[in-house]
Amino acid sequence: MKSKKKLLAVAFISLLLSGCGPAPYQPGEFVDVKLPDFPATPDNGEDSWTLDNEEFDFTWFVNDSTFTWPSYGSDEVSRIIKEKTGANIHFISPVIDDNSQLSNMISNNKLPDVISVQCWYQQCSQLAMQGYLYPLNDLIDKWAPSLNNRLQEDVFSWFSLGNDKTYGFPNFAYSSKYVSSTDKMEPNGAILVREDWYKEACNAIKGDMTSPESFIAGCNYIRQKYSKSIPIQLDVFDSEGNDSIKWLSQYFATPFEDEQGNYVYNMTHEKYYETLQFLRECYNEKLIMDDNFSANTAQVRTKIASGNVFVSMVTPQDYQQGFIAAYNSDVKYVPLILRNYEGDDPILQDIRGMGYLYTMVTTNAKRPDKIIKVLDFLYSEEGQRLVAFGKEGETWNWKDEKHEEVVWTQEYLDSVSKDDTGKYGLYQMTLMMNLAYINKIKPLNGRKDVDVYIDNLKRPASPYSYDYTASFLKDDTSDKSYNELSVNETKGVQRWSTSYLAKVLRSSTKEQAKQYYDQGIAYMRKNCMLDRVIEFNAKSYQRAKDALGLEYVWPKNLSTYISPETGPNGDFSYWRGATHE
């Protein structure tokens, strides 16, 4: 299974394959796109947006129902963006995340000027190949040459397609320009335990809950002592699987590469199966509740907020408000370094990656020459500081002459105390945000205790986290089998997730679980081209390694790998801006 948060719905891929693009299209080929005849911008060393800030309007569709900028047009950040670039931006976002609005825009050839789509969705490459998008290389060279001097080359080239063109910018990507490959970062997912109950359970079982056996014993102690306790809380089960299983399989050291450097499809690996059997045992011990299999995000968040969850295996940043509510009720969580039955060190995916939303300029754009200048400004470090921290001298200043860290001004901190920060518009324009840069320089002064706690929630597990970028794969979208295999992989994962996964976890015996597991894999092999999918993914994995310049990626295959030495809850020296008590 590809290491991606979501897989695209089959219906949407079928829509793209229907040939409804703006120009004749042959699968595996790229439609030639011509730039409009606006005057070129001189490459004179000046920032492109300073050469043309005449007012203009454009529409920007964001394929995420959670995106909103309610103060746009009235806050300080949006005012300065308009002042710098001349842009009046009209944002559009869907009511629900089912891709229907974007699908309708494409089928009716009514895409807005700019779109931001999840970067792992096949729309990104298919729209480019069918001529819906302008290549950014061409836009930059003609109208924003200053952007060439600040490109994060590794990220930009990662998204290049078979024609050596790149069609978008991802947000939240971690470039080596700002983050070293050896930097230890917090994991993406994490197992967290309620700290006071954990200490009590460890004392009762005379162990630290880092082995499967002691983990189950500790959870059973809490279940029996506290009637309202929720021993284990898993994330939402849906047609794409369950994120908790993904994170737990990493704690169980399920590899994505074998000792020879070859790609491993994790669902078929023995450590992944071992993960499922462990959860099956937890379910049979009544540590996982039946309602977990039908719970939605809001219900999971409410349970975390109640403080009754003992072990959380969710993606913490997706339930931040729940953890904040629990903290405000004096319930604190800390990481747990759980190991598999063989005692292997966890190998966790760190927070870095190649992005979330991928921003592209469509061929329907009326003024691509101006839009690329707006993107140039937002991409720049000046633009990054603006959208994250506001106006220099008003909400922030450099901490010292090194310009390596900023600090909040007293004016801003006073506004925080009065709950009057909406006027600034900070962290609203996230669509081009470079967290690798922002997090490196962000202010640490004036934070409340809860802010420090949330910021550091997963950091003690950092010694066990590693770069998983290659596992995200770099598909050759011009391969004639790409579309067929993408559709089949999606079908297979959805069938596994909806028809077999819960049955495996709720089986009363190991033998029954193995039967359901084998049936699910057999179905995917017979009906969803699993063997061909794995073969294609192996090539994509090699392309990813080539792009990264690496022979081996799995941490334990590297000569530099050293087993971390930490306590059962990780290493609290990784806390930033405060110490853990």
C-alpha cells in the first residue's frame, strides 16, 4: 500500500480518462500548452512582484472543506498581499470532501484560475497531461524569473513529470534547503498514553508497557480499575483503511525496503500481519470498543477531550483540540515507545514529506503572468514570514542580527491576551506555506503552557523517526499502464478496508484472522492486479530513490544506523522552549 494519507476515488480517475480535456489527448502523452502573449518580465535581479502590482482579480479553488479565510480582505496579511501584488483573490472550497465540485469543474471545463489539490491525487498529473495546466517552468521563465533563484530544487524536481516539467507548488513540503536529511524530527503519528494512568499501570504490572505483552497487561489494569476508561482509541475506519494501523505498523518496524534495497509492499509483509494480530488480541481482551469501528472524527475527538482515553493511536495533530481540552482538565499525554514481539526498535515516519496541497495554475487563468508573480511572493521568505507572523515591526521582530529566529512584539502579545488577533490574519494563507522554514525561525516567546505542551506532544519520540519520502513513490505518469494500475490499486485498498480489515481485527482466533487476511490479499491479487501494482510501485520506488540520490532508504539498511537509547516514553530533551516535568 502506498504511504499516502488518501487514495483517489475510482470514479474521478474514470472522469479524467474520458477525454474531456481542453485539447486532443492520447494516454501517456502530454498535450502541448502555449503561453498567452503577455509581455515578458525582465530578469534584472529584482523580485518579480515589484515590477507589476497593478490590481487584478483571480479565483482560487482549494480542494479541502476545512480551508477558510474568514477575515480575507479586512486583515493585515491580506491587505499587504494585495499591496505587494495587486491581487484580489476569490477563494472557493467544497462543502464536503468528495471531489464532486472539482469533478464538475473539470467535466464542464470551468476550472478557476488556480487550484490546490492534494498532491498525491492523480488529478495533479492527469490534469497536466491533458492540457488543463500551465507548466510552472514556463511561467517562471517568462514572468517570474526571480523565482528561479529561490526554488527549492529538490521539491520542485520531485514533482516533475515525464516531460521534465513541473506543474505546481506543494505546501508543507520539507526541502533539504531548510532541513538536513540527518535532522531528527517528530514523527507524523504517535502512540500516546495518559501519563498519570500510565505510571499507575506500570507500578501495578511492574513493567513499562513497551512490549506487546506488558502493553496488554497495563491496558487491562486500567480497564478493570476505571469503569469509564477507553483502554485503546483508534482513528476512524473508512474506505481507505485506518491511520492508527499505519502508525502501529511502523512501531512494529514494518519495512518498505528489503535488505537488498528492493521495494516492499507493506500490506503483504509479515510485520504488517503481526500488527493486525496484535490489534486482534487487544480487541479480544476488550481493550478496543466495538463503537470504534463506526466512530467518526468528531466522536473520536470527543472521547479524547473527555480524558477517558488511556492509549491514543490516532494522528495527534488531527485531534489537537481534543488533546487541548483534555490538558485543560489536567489530563496529559506522553509518547510510548512500543516495540514488536521481537523487541525491534520502532521505525517511524517523521513529519517531513513532499507536501499536502499542490497549487497549480490552470489554462483557464486570465492572467497567468500576474498569478505567477503572486505565487513568487508567497513562495519567498518575505512572503512566508508575512503569512505566518504578520508585518515586521508590528507583530514580530528579528531576535538578533543573525536573523535565525523571530520574536513576537509586545503589541501582538497584548492582542493575544485580549483575544484580538483576528485583525492580523496570521496562518490563514497556508496554501504556499513552507513549514520547514517557518518552524525553524518561529517565535517561542509568549506561549501559554498549553501551547508548549501541544507543540512538544510527540517530540520525545523523535529519536525513532526517519525520512519516509522515498516510500511515497515517484510514479511515471506517462507509463501507459499507470491509469489502469492506479484504478486497480485504489479498488483493492478500498475492498480490503471495507470488507476484510474489520473482520481480521474482530476475529476470535488467530486462525480465523489469518483466513480473512489471506482472502483479502487473494482478492486483490485476482481482481485488482496486485502483483502488477507491486511491480509498478517497485519501479516508482527506484525512481524516488534515484531522485533523492540514495541507494538504500530503510534506516536499518544504512551503515550509519544507531539504535536509539531512550526511556519508555522517549527522550524529553527534544522538548522545545520548555522542559517536561
